[in-house]
Amino acid sequence: MKIVSFALNGKKVSCEVQDRELLLHALRERFSIKSVKEGCGIGECGTCTVLIDNEPHYSCLTLASKVDGHDVKTVEYLGDAGLLHPLQKAFIEAGAVQCGYCTPGMLLSAYSLLMKNENPSDSEIREAISGNLCRCTGYIQIVEAIRDAAGLCKCKP
Amino acid sequence: MLPDFASVSPETKADALAYLASLDDVRVIAGGTDLLVNMKRGELCSNVVDIMNIEELRLLSGDGTDIAIGPAITHAAISAAAMLNDLAGSLSAACGWIGSPQIRNMGTIGGNLANASPAADLIPPLLIHDTVLKIESQEGKREERLDDFIVAPYETSLKPHELLTWVCIKGLPGYREGYRRIARRAAWAISRLSVAWAVREDGDRFVDVKLAIGSCTPMPFRPRNVEKFLGGRKKDDHTIGEAAALVVEEIRRITGDRPSFAYKLPVVKGLVQKALRG
Amino acid sequence: MYIGNEMNRIDALDKVLGRPVYAEDLSAKGALFGCIFRSTRPHAFIRRIDTRAAMASPGIVKVLSCHDIPGENLFGIIKKDQPYLAQDRVRCIGEPVLIVLGETEEAARKALQLIEVEYEDAEVVSDPFLSEDSTALIHDKGNLLSRRKVIKGDIEKGFKEADVIVEHTYSTSWLDHAFMETESGVGYPDSKGRIVVISSTQNIHYKQKEISRLLAVPEEKIKVVQATTGGGFGGKLDVTVEGFIALSVHHTRRPVVMRFTREESFLSNTKRHPLYIEYKTGARKDGIITAVKVGITGDTGPFASYGETVCLRAALHATGPYEVPNVHVDSRMFYTNNPVSGAMRGFGIPQLAFAHESQMDEVALMLKMDPFDIRMMNALKKGSLTATSQVLQNSVGIIETLRKVEPYWRKRSKKEDRAGFGLGCMYYGIGNTGVSNPANACLNITGDGKIALHTGACEIGQGSDTTLVQILQETLGLKIEDIVLVRGDTDTSKDAGSSSASRQTYISGGAVFDAALKMRQYLDEKGFYKGRPIREIYASEADKKLLEHNGFFDPPTTPVDPETSKGSPYATYAFATHMTEVEVEPETGCCTVKRVYAAHDVGRAINLKNVRGQIYGGIAMGVGFALMEEFVPGKSESFDNYYMPTSMDMPDVEVFVVEDREPTGPFGAKGVGEPALIPQAASIVNAIKDATGVRPFELPCHIERLKMLLEKAKG
């Protein structure tokens, strides 16, 4: 077992994890963050995407011990019902959500992109979400949403 | 779910080497994108040494055309490094294509080398940059050419107590470089075939050409006979056609015939020609 | 006012916040985890099972076998021929044999490794063409699951009238649904002595019935609830985890969680049927199609699942959206020891569209006609007779969809040699085939002055919840705040049928519309539309039963003739035309889909944003079907070796919505879920031919196949 301390959605947290424990399971079981999904478990679908130091990572292939001293963000960081992040708003407006299973990971990849690039081209957007599979939407409305949100938000770390 | 193991995360190279010397049944983990998948699929080990907290393994330094890349540098960081863009464009390109954005943020150059997949994206560009690997253990240091480092598919000369400490490449100023991978989808797929090239030309003549082919033979390789053939030759369709045919011959010589070659050989031919033409 | 607009989905807010509760997110105190021990043999008799080591493994509570099933150990949507747990023999790799119940997932999965089964291998049937005559019987009554014919006119005469005849064979492979959420569910005994199952599903009432047969208890003793469902596409229509969970709860009286890993999902979930299609088309010099003869051979694996449906639907739609006077289709579906194939978006019709659209282009080529003109000339219109001799009376928008893409087709120009353009057309019968397939809906007025909509329709991501609410709003003239949606629970809703066959907007929408009309009349009588608040109406109504209004819709169909398939199997059809631009790199065989123009006659778009979303998603799946997706038994284990399109594989898309209203549909609506996918692969294949001169006859036409075709053409 190991103690890991890290920033989770802006708050300092600390917990004991097993050496072999994956960040995905730590977030779901120890912090009840269920928005992080296990779609394949081998880093081939993107539903478990989280931001570590503001860059997207697959939490299903990240040992929990690795985030000690780092910053971890999940979709809960972006906004809440009262104060949606412009990206979340744009996803709703553009029809970028269908079954919703890929949505949290997709939002985080988009958020990370907009943090680095306030005005991405469509091909930059497509590349930024190319590590997140979606079986429902065909991605078009997701790309539209990210483009729409790009002008509206400052995605600050 | 992973099988049980104990992990340590040293902060210095010396500590890592000490762990590797003292722990039984030990594996090095960097990004984890290959190792953890293998472990989920049944590979076991008792101990894991995580090297991602070791600053000295994440350095990038250049001295003229001699560039040393820390093995724990991620693909994303390599593809963003201006120095590598200038002097090792094929490597930058390969690092921009491997896996997905997430994989590029996690996976490292050292991990790609240590995994030694026949389809590894970074190996063909590293081959044309005459890569030499620096390897350390508590017993001492050694250096090995990349060509010798990979001894079989998924097998390197690295011993369990050894650590890859530097990936040293020769920058190629003045070369036209590139990397092309072919896969079944536009992104996030295993290369079915890859070609890395660095070409120096003088008007209508090839001065120096370096080529490496991945995903065709058990290990990515450089067709050195073809490189030699091209040196100094006139850059025309005839030469290019002949060179491409020689590459195919060389692949056949290494591997014999394989069912996949019905596809791969004509494609290699086409890609080599494209690369040489520019 | 509430329909035809761009209303946001009612579930989108929760979903962007990461709040919805999928089955895997449910945790019950003291829950056991259930894992399935599966067959490693394609066809074998089970001689011995040794579970002693597994039972002795730490944390193992129970191991269940077929002998622990109190009721019937067979399920299936049409033919009940699939055992929950293998009895004496296994008939495919991945077939469930035992359930292992552990205190934790890890304990259960570890115990799986300790189970020993001794098999005696039996003869394996792996080729549907050899299945019929094989002495190895997969079922006692033989290996032919189903044979359906479509006979219209005089086929011989039709070919005699033809000036040209085009004959080719087409084949397709297994595909995985690849919904992002794997099969999962939770079950528990409730305080009323019932068994409750909450799962990721497309049909709660069907699951309730199957569990009741499995456990031999009345349906009232089983409650099925739909958790938020992470995609279905047909793959969550059959019983997946639900039966295992219910059986486990029955035996342990404890909560039980099950969740398939992605590898298990690939191994065990039904696949798209591989079809072999022999297609012969005759046409006159002027382009009129005179005859179509089609032989379809399908492989359903060892169990029926939706094999009969696919066999029939593929046959009925074999001619495509064209009026053909002489038709002969012979469609056969065989049992094999290959993976179980079942329902997947389009029920065999995407495969047939690949064939009939390729044929149209080949006929046009022989006649030196424009592929667009030949389609226009033969397209179904009002008054046309379909292949089953059904007279199309309303909502026949195929020509209009063609017209939408016509300007783009006429002005297409190849900027590069390697570019190509292709057309794909389709029609698709909405709802189940020639059988009653009703939906119920119920409305009631609540004490706090709202209208509650109770529906059993399963929202699987397609947007049915939003659509149904919009239909209700439009009919009653109510704001969203005045409506409560109560859904996905067998306790609170009547059967709405499955979320399949693109039927929920049309059929459940029809039921909601029916109930809403009754409610509107009631509200009108009570003065609501003159300003009396609903709360007051509720309070003043002495007989609370009068506050409830049931809706029902069953599309008017007739059964098809068993010999000729003559009949009106569907009350309405959706139509579509896709035009696709590709670019092929001849050196490598890489085909990039650049742009798609997609025109769909949906009757009426209740929600444009959702309609577009369905079309984009269907196109993505079509790109996968055409170019990369292929489930190879024994090789395709997960997403690392089963590729589906990423954002970078997706073309730009322009959508055109045609609204040729369907009089029996709610506000004229039909359906779009499957139509969105059906013509896409066909249009890609035609574009590849245009770009390269070679025609793929086998899907997927991935880089290797395309390159080999190009090499062969070079000689």
C-alpha cells in the first residue's frame, strides 16, 4: 500500500492505494467519481480519460501511485448544473451527446485542447479527440461543439 | 484488474539501479502503455520500478548533431521538441503518429524501444539516426547500437537489472526527412507497414540516403545495400525504381516469403519510391 | 412549436456532468460479483466438470450450472433455442457453461481459472454452405434455421426482356456492435419477494418475460429496470447478463453484480450476420430494371437469435428502393458453430444495400448511363408495387432524397485522379416484419399538477426520451416543466416493444400521441385550455382513475405469404440517398472518405438535432462497415484488434432532411436510426469503383483488400 497525495479537481486529497491499483479504480471506488468509465481496460477506447497536469491520460493504464504530487481532473471539475462550462453547454446545444458513455472523456480531451489552443481548426479538434472513441455520434456534433465553445471560454488550468 | 506486485518510484537513477539490482522478478515501468496491457493479459512480475519520477531520465540535450534523449521522455514531448523537429524530423513525425493523444502523453521513447515490437513506430526513425543506447546497471555502463539492441521480436539485450539511460541519436541537418505509416484507420492503430527516410540531395543527385522499414520483418531494419546503391546516383525514375525493387529483394532475403507480403511488398515499393521522389 | 425544432436532449445536461447512473455505477451493499465460465470449444460434448477447486477458492460463494435452473434453460426472441448455460454440449466458443459467484470480482475471476472441463470434441460446422448437408446436427431438426422467398412476377420472363444482365456475388463479415458500455447489470431481491434486475438493455418487458420463464415464476415476481444504457445497436436486445443475474439472485438471495469485460463482450455478444449474396439483375437498354434474382446465404451461428428476422428482412429488401416487376429471392439462414449472430442496426439490409447498389452501378456502366439517372428512373414512387406487391400509398420520399443530392452529383468533379464519387440508396421498413408490434404509453395527472408520461421504451442513446416528450408537448401544448418522464421500469410502464427496427419514434411515438389526444380532450373538458390549472383539475377529480389515459399504437401490417412473401409487412418505409466522395491512394490501398451528402426521408423530423445525430452516427458505422470493421473469430479480442472509426476517419457530412409525411406516424414521423447506416457502405464502394476502376465484392474493403484488388487489376 502507498499513500498518494494529489490535487483532485482542484482540491488536495490523499489516500492509501494498493501498489497495483489503477487510477481508474481509485477514482471510482475511493473517491466515488463514477464519470470515469472502463470501456476496455487496455487504453483503446478513451472512456476512462482523465487529465493529469492538464493533459489527457488513460486512467485504466495509469497506476494510482503515479499521480502522487500531480494534478488530476475529471469532468466534475468543469462545471456543475448551476454553472456549466461553455464546453458542456456547447455539447448540449450541438447535440454532441447520445448515449453519454464517452462524453466525460471526450469533454476532458476537448478541455485540454482549448487550454493550449484557443482557436483550434477542425483538423486540430479531430486530432485532439482521436483518442476517444464514440460509437453513437459520428463525432461531427462533438467537433461542432468544441468549435463553438472555443471562442467562448478560457480554459484555464 | 492487474495481478499483484509491489512498486517503487525512485527519484534518482542511482536508486533505480539499486532497486533493479536487489529486487527479484523486477520490471521497469515508464508510461505503462505496453507493460500494463501485457500484465492485464496474464504477464506476471513481483516488482515494478517506476522511472517516471527520475528527472535525469527526462532530459534532452544537444551538442551539434549529437542529441541525447532521456528514455522517459514522452512521445508528446518529443514531437513538440524544436531541436528534434529540425534535426530528426522523421522521429518527430513518428512521435506525432503513435497511438493516440493520450498514449503520446503517457508512452515514452524508452518504452517503445524496450517493448521492441516489429511494428514499433519509433524504431525506423531511430535506426536512420544511427541510434546508440546507453545502458547502466550497478555493475557498470555499456553502449549498444540500436541494430544490436533488438535481438528478436519483443526481445532486447536489456537484462532485468539494467536500465536504459540515454537514447543517443545523430541529427541529420540538411536532410529531407519523413515517416509514413500505413494502418487500417486514420489514427490510433498499429502500423501495418512503415517507412522512415532521410535524404540529402544535390540538384538531381542523391548524395546520401537513409531508409528504414518497419512492420515487414521481425525487426525494423535498414536496407543498407540500397542506401549504398543510391549514394551519388542520379535522381531519376530508373534509379528510384531500381532502389525500390532492391528494398523488396532485401525484405525477401531477410524473411523469405510470407502471406502478408502479397500486400506489403507492393506497398513498400510504392512508399519507398514516394519517399525518394520527395 | 415543440417538434421539428432543435430542442436539446432532456438527458444531455446529466450526461455532460458525468452524472447518469449506468448499471456498472450501481453498487449494492454486500453484492456478489458474477462471472461466466465459457466454452473454449466450437462444438463439443461436456464429459466432466470439476468445480471443486473453484469452490474452495477464497471468496467463492456459489457455482451455478444448467442443473440449477428451475424453469426453462432456453431463450430467444423468436425461437427459444439458446441455453443460458450449456447442457451436455457446447456449440460455440464463448458459450456460457457456469456462473461463478464471488464476494469480489477478483475472487470470481480467479476462480474461473480453476474450473476444469473435460470436452469430447464433436464435428464442427464452420461453413454455412456445408451446414445443410452436414451430418453434425447443431439442432435436432437440422441446420437450416430459416428459408424465405420473395416471388413476384415471372423471373424468367423478366430476364428475357432484359438487354443486359449483371451478375455478381457479394460477401460481408461479422461485425461487433462495439457499444462503448459493455453488458452489465445488478440484481437483488426486493422487500416484496420479487427479483429486481437493473441492466443495460434495449427492451425491459422482453427481459422480464424471459426471466420469468427461466425461473418459472410469474412475470409479476420479476421487475426489470433499464439503467442508463451506453449504446445498443441491437446488441442488447438478446438476454445478456439479465438471466444470469436473476438466477444468481434466486439462488443466493443476495444482490449480484455482473459486468462483462470488453474481451468477454467481443467473445460473447451477437454479431452482424455475415451474408453471401448472389445477385443477378436484368435491365432494358433504356435503364428499366426488368428482373432481380437474389440468393442469400447467412450464418447465424449455433443459435437463432434474430437470424430469422435477418433472413426475412434481407429478402424483403433485396431489390432496394426500386420498382422491379419480376423478383425471385431465396434467402437461407444456417446454423453453424461460428459466433452467434443477431440483431445489428439494419437487420441484414446494410449487407443487401451493398449488393443492390453495386448492381445498380454495374448496370448503369453496361448501359453507359449515369448512375444517378438509373436510380431515378427505377425508384419507388407513390402507387409503386414493392417486391412483396405492397402498394406504396404514402410517404415515398426516395425520389426527393435523390433530388436533394442531385446538384452535388451533377457538379461533382475530380480534383485528382484518385478521387471518386458514389451513390447509395436504400429503403427500410419501419417496425417489425408482418407481425403485430405495438407500443403502449400511459399518461396521468399528478398531484403537483404535472403530466406524467409512463413509457417502457428504452432510451439507448438514440434520443427516444426526448422525442417522446416532444410529441407529448406538441399534442398538449405543455412546457417541459409540466411534464414528468417515468420510464424504463416494468413496474411503472406497459410494454412498448424493443428499441429496435427504428420503431420507437413511429410506434411508441404513436402510442404517446394516442394517449395525448385522450388527455387533451380530458383537459379540454375540464377547462385547462381556458386557464384552469392542472393541479386544480387533479384536486377536483373524484375518480382518480379518470386522470389516467392509455395510448396504444400498432402499425397496420399484414403477414407475408410464407411461399412468396406477398403482403404488406410494414406500414411505412424510410428512404435515403447518400452520395460519398472518397480518395484512394493507389500505392497503399488507403481509402479516405472525404465527404458525404446524406438525404433522408424521415416523414417528419421531430427533433432535427437528433435526426442529424443519427445520420452522422450511421455514416460513421457505415465507414467502419465498408473499410475497416471485421470481427475475426479467435483474433478480434478488443479494440486493439477491432478497429472502428475515430474522429479522424470521419468525413465531412451534409445532411438533407426530406419530410414526406407518413399519415399513420405521429405528426408524420417515421424512423431514421437504421436508415442512417444502410446506404453508406454501398456509396463508399461505388465511389471506390469510380476512383480506381475496381469493384470490391467483399467487405470490409480494408487497405489490404483494396490494394490486392488494385494489384490484380494491374495484371
